[in-house]
Amino acid sequence: MKPGFIYILANKNNTTLYVGVTSNLLQRIERHKSKFYPKSFSARYNTNKLVYYEAFQDIGAAIAREKQLKAGSRAKKIALIEKENPDWQEQKVLALGKLCDEENSDKAQFKALIDTYIYSGQEPIKDDVFKCLDNRPSILKAREIGERILSKMKEYVQVFIEGMTG
């Protein structure tokens, strides 16, 4: 079973909303932010701030939920966002991508590590994190870096998991 996510994006002033569905939330949000599809609605209206998301164990359920949200009124979407995110802040799940950039790690390997952690509950070990680093540090430095990255990663993943189960 492939997991799925529905998400709501807003523009800077929270005046325009976009509802979408994806099987890879981090990658999809990165594409919105980079205007990967320059003629798309989200690119034209600068809706690239993730203000709400829901996770599903099956993409089919996510697609059904997306249709339900799109059929609903703007007022219902706003109420949904404000219930979970009253300040309309960008969701912390994006911090995972930022963490990858901060630590100079290979995004594909790091994402695979995070996905394993999120979907199987298998907690990563420092050696797994070392394999993701672009620059291999000394043994002493690697231990410090590994502990720091694991700590940050667990914090961000916990936010993500709470969003999935909440």
C-alpha cells in the first residue's frame, strides 16, 4: 500500500488556497516552491506555503479526501486550517528538507532513511546517518554530527508522525 497526503497551500498573504494530493509530501512541496511547473495554478498565484496536511496509509483514501475538500467551500477549508494551524504558519515537516541542506547530506539517501523511520518505525542509527553525509567527517566529529542530526531528525519526524495520527 502506497501512502498518500492531502495538503493545502496558501500564498504569502493567505488569500489564495490550493488543495493537492501526493504520495511524497516533501518532494511535492519542494516542486511548488521551485515552481517546477511554471504555468500551474500554484506557480501563477504563489501558493507555496504548506499550512495544512493530512496523511493516509493509502493513496486512494487521500484522493477521496482531496475531492471532498475541493468540493467544499472556502470557509470550510479556512476552518480546517485554523483548527490545526491558527497562525497559518508553514508546517514544520518542511524542516526535514532544511535539515538535509544544513547538514550537507545526500537528499535521496536521507529521504530514504526518514521514510523508513516514518513508515516502519525503525529508528535510524548513527552509521545510517553517516552514509548520508556528503563530506565524511573524522571519527570524533562524526559522532558529534551523528548525534546532532539524529536528535533533530527525531524531533522533526515526531512532528510529522503526530500530523499523521492526529
